[in-house]
Amino acid sequence: MNLTKKIFSIVCLTISTFLLIYVFYKSEIHWNGTRRDYYFIYYLISSALVLSSIITFYINEKIKTYLIITLSSVVFSLYAFEGHLTMGKGLYKKAKLYKQQTGKDYDTRTDWEIYNDLKKEDENIVSDIPPKLHLAQEGKFKLFPFSGISNSKTIQCNENGYYAIYQSDRYGFKNPDSEWDKKEIEYLLIGDSMTHGECVNLPNDIASVLRTLSKKSALNLGYNANGPLIEYATLREYLKPNVKNVLWFYFEDNDTSDLDDELNSLILNSYLKNLNFTQNLIFKQNEIDELGIKKIERAREKIEKRNNLTFKLLKFIKIFNLRKSIYMSIYEPRPQPQPQFKEILKLAKELSTKNNSNFYFVYLTGYHRYKTTYHHKSYNKVKKIIEELNIPFIDIHKEVFEKESNPLKLFPFELLGHYNVEGFRKVAEAIHKFISK
């Protein structure tokens, strides 16, 4: 029995040390240190496990016996729940609701299954390429794109029972291409996935609804996973002189944490340090397309490898679904915006003013605010910054969600995700009303 307990301590120390090394590899080598904020909690957990494992060599045998029993029970419970999540119970709930609401079957294919299926019908179909993906490989390329592949059918995500697919414009954004030729642009939108119109088809995104309401032009430069620095750089690269209103969308769940990652980029920081810096992206769309296609193919190869039993087993061992579920349930917005956040907004406003464009800040709220106990630290600090900069503040919580008896109905199946079609429509209506008054 003593030998078994000694082996237990050795195994615990070996596993915890491996976890610490793995966290270091993912954070510092795979992501080049650009996601330390995300991996910080894993550093703490793995370090604590190493320390605890060392302590087990010195505790008495009775306590170690209780520890073995407790740890075994915890591990069994964790993997039982991971098995429950792996079986796709959440997807089953969505599929059932979708069938009840529409009479149609929920598309249960994964992103890459639908990509492979549609690729057989249209060789030129692509998936969206979030600019943030370029952070991890910045040193390998001279270019940092802020858009996807141009003039292509582009697959987005599925949160509403179907995959959103749109025809990208000449610069790889989610717009009818003719918008770039309009004599005057009434609205230019800058933001992340909420602005991009994730998981809904045209004309149900915010920009499309604004076009319908105003009967004027709107350019959507939003893209999935963008943070404030990429958004400012996008504005620098693509702002047209005929834009009347610039709408800067801020999503409270992740914009400042995204900025943490972006501040590690040499290219992105160049936009802050040098007001004359440019990549001249509007003249490099062919290069952007080539880079995007390479990224899709590399990702496709990785996904095909991950479809084998070994990868699925490793994913299960790492309790991927459980960790993701816990993270999403306890996530809170970063309470303290970085000093660079205010500087970015100041520069964005000055750029817009110089362009004779009005500048508006649109504060978007997320699912967590209405599902869990919400703390106003981030909201209050961001609002104070915007007021200090004398920027008009469009509060979507007050203009939209506060007026709903059930705010969750503006999210897909009242579950975690982006806004649904009704949610995007009501946000656009509130913006149009605010600016038109």
C-alpha cells in the first residue's frame, strides 16, 4: 500500500509538471506570448498542482489515502460531465427548438464538414478569416490583413440552425460590392463579430438593416474577433472621404481583453506610434486573398488530422468542452480598460473629424449581462472614457435590452451566442433612431 501511495505522488508530480510545460508551450511558443492573459489562469492551476504534488510526498499515510479517494472521485465526475458535453446535449436542445419554431432540421454539420460539402459544389467557396488569426504568425508574413478573401462565397457560423453564407466584397468584407461605389456613405461600421453579423445572412446584419431604414448606403468593416487596435487600423486603411457617420461598435464581453492580445503586435502598434503608417491594404487584396487561402488550407489539413480517433481522445482527456463551458459561464469583461484604449478612441475620433465624418460610440451588451449577475465596473469605466472624449454614446442596453421583458429572446434560442435576427434588427433600429433625432 505504501508503494502504491508513493507511486501516486510520483504520478501526480509527473502529470502536473507536464501540464505546466504544456501551458508554457501553448502560451509562449504556439501563440508567441500574445495570449498570456488567457493562459494566466492555467499557469496558476498547473503551478499549484506541482506544489501540491510535492507536498503529497510528506503528508501522513491516512491523509494521503483520503486524498486519493477524493481525487479519484473528482476526476471521475469531471470526465463523466465531459462525456455528457461531448455527446452534444446542448446541440440536441437547439435542434429540438429549431424544429419546433421552423419545422426545419437543424444543420448539425461542423464548420469543416459544411466547408468540404460545399467545396464539392463550388471550388471557390471559402470560410471567414478573422484578422486575429494573423497575430500568432505575424513574424512569418510581411502583411497583416484586416479582412477576408474578396469576391467569394464566405461561410460564417451556425447559431440559429443554419450556416450564414455571404458574398464578400472587393476587399473581403460583408457588403454588397456596389456599396463601395456610392457617392456618399451614410454609415461606416467598425467592430467585431457583432458588427460583422456573425451567424445571420444578409440582409439581417446591422449594416443591412441600416441600409433599409435609411434608404442610404452603409459599409460594414467589422470582422470576427477584432479588438480596438485592429478596428482602429482598419479605419485607417479603409476610411473613405465620403463617409458621413462612423459607428464604432464596442462589445463589452471581450473588446478590452482582445486589445491585450493586439498590443503584442509590432505591426498593429505601428498604427499607434506613427500616424502616417499604412500597409496600403486596398492595393494588396491579391496578397490578402493568397494568404487567406493558404490559411484555410492549413486549417483544413489540421482539422482532417483532428477528425481521427487519437485527436478526439486527446480532446476528451484535456476536458476541452468542460473547460470551455466553465470559462463561458464565469467570464466577466476586463474591469479596467487599458490606457491605450482611450488613446485609440481619441485617435479614431480625430481621424473621423479630419475626414468630416461624425463619430459615434455604440456600446453593445452580451448574453452574460442578462443570464448572470452583472457587475458594472467595465461599463462605467468605458462610459467615463467616452464622455471625457466628448463622443456621442449609444447605449444599446438602455435603448434595446432594458425595454425587453425577456432580453434573452434576442439571442439564439435564448442561449449563449451573438444576437439573433430580431436582436440585430432592434439594435440597428435604435442606432438609426438615435442618429436621426
